[in-house]
Amino acid sequence: MTESIDNPAIRVDAEALIGLRARAERLKLKRATTSRAALAGAHRSRFRGRGMDYRESRHYQAGDDIRNMDWRITARAGDPHVKVFDEERERPVVLLVDFGPSMFFASRGVFKSVQAARLAALIGWSAVARGDRVGALLFNGGHTELSPRGGRRGQMRLIRALVDAGDPRRRMQLVDAAATEPHSGLGDALVRLRRVARPGSLVFLLSDFYRLDADTGRHLANLARNNDLLAVQLLDALELAPPPPGRYGISDGRRRGLFDAADVRERKRWRSHFASRQAEVAQLMDANGVPLVRCMTDADPMATLTELLRARPGTAASGQPQAQAVPAA
């Protein structure tokens, strides 16, 4: 896309995200699982509390209330354990949103960055409408941390951060930074996310997952141990199939090249490369029991969320990518 940065297809627009409020309030966000899946203020969740119904004991994690130490199991096991209780209360909803260089791209529909911002805004509006607090970690070379906050003020804070991170003029800054500095991966973002997502949070991961690194699996497992995780993989049609036969100029923002889509071997390599990447993402999420769905750049983000919230733990990417047009926001 070479259009003006004022085009809402390539730039995150605040008014568009605010306009999603009505749609989000109509979205039924009850998941097919039990209480651990709802974006609602009054539901039973795994929160630490006193005088509530005992659920289980587990290993102590940083941030746990030491008043809930299970001394009997701690003495028996030799390492600290805490009691987990069921409690009716609001639940923090936390968003991990990727705004790395690869997210500023689309061959149709809107940029992945714009689609991720729309998904985040829908989730945020749904959360605050039901009395939950919403927080986020936006990563794009640097990191913006938003601790969970409730109400319209908390949601507008999120929207301002999404607009800033989704400015396409940042893409070249990110490309330049990546050329001179080691680019942080998803694993680093997950470590930082644990400072925002306290145990018991409902966490959404919104990314194309190009920045997986050697530590991603370990950090994802640590986060999933005490939180409910859901993932959306942002994809463009060109990541499912090569373009029609022809010769295409390509660039990563710094270097230029030529891709011969008429060459059968090149088309095979193209398909194999992207299929391998998507399989890697699906296997990573499946290994950690994280439901995963795809969201194409020309899909309806609300339909994607509906599909995601119906998914059961351990399910991987949906087999059929959505191909609906993005409605005018």
C-alpha cells in the first residue's frame, strides 16, 4: 500500500475505535467454557481471596498474597504453595498488541496494525461495559505498559495508546531501529506483560507472531499458568498463497528485490515458508492450551472475536480464514 497515511486502512483512527463501542456492547462474549472465559464483571474466577470457596493449591507466584499461603502443603512439598479461592468479582482484561514492522502491511483490507487496534478496542469496550478493568502492553521495539483501569477513562487511555502506536510513520523508525539494535522478540514482551497482568487476568494476544524467539514458549507457559490466554494471529492473504504469476518488486523498507511468481519452484518455496510459520505458531499455542484463531486483514474483527470466545482451550487456529469485508467504522 502506498496511499496517504491519512487513509484509515493504514492508520489507526481514534474516531473509528470510539465508534466500535455500540458493536462491542452487542457482542456476546460468553465463552463455551466455564467462568474462566467470560468478559464480564460478575463471574466466578480464580482469584485469591479470604473466606471464599477453596478451589485448589498451587505453587507460589510473584504477586500472590502471602496471607493465602498453604503452609501444610508447603511443609509437605518443600516449596511454597498458596491457596486459590473462587470469588465473585471483576476480572482484569489485558491486551498484548504487536505493532512491530511486519504489522504495518496488507495487500487487501486494512493494515494488520489497524486490524489489531480494532480488535483491541472491541475487547476493551466489552470489558468496561461489564464492569471489568482493561490494561495493555503495546510492543513495537519499545513497550507501552497500561495497568488495568476501569470505565470510559480507562478505555480512552487505551485508544490513545493504540492510535500512537499505530501511526504508520513509526514503521520506518522501527525498521531503522531494527537495523542498528537487537529487536526484542515476543518472549521479551511476555516477560513485561507479567508486570501488567496480575494472576487471574484474562489475556488476549494480538500479533502476526513473526517475532517468536527461543524463550517465547517458556514465557508463554509461565503466563498461562495463572491467567486465561486467548490468541489472534493477524494474517494477510499473501501469507496463505503467493500472488498470481508475474514479476513483483518487493522491499522490507530498506532493501529491494524481485519476486518471480511465475516460477513454480519459487511459488512452492513461498507456500512452504508461510505454512511452516503458521504451523509453528499453532503448535506453540496448542502446547500451552491457548485457543488461537486467524484474523485476515479483510475480515470482520467482531466475527473473529466471536469465533475466538467459542473456542475451547487447546484448540489451534481455525481451519478457514475469514474473508468478510471490514465494515466501515
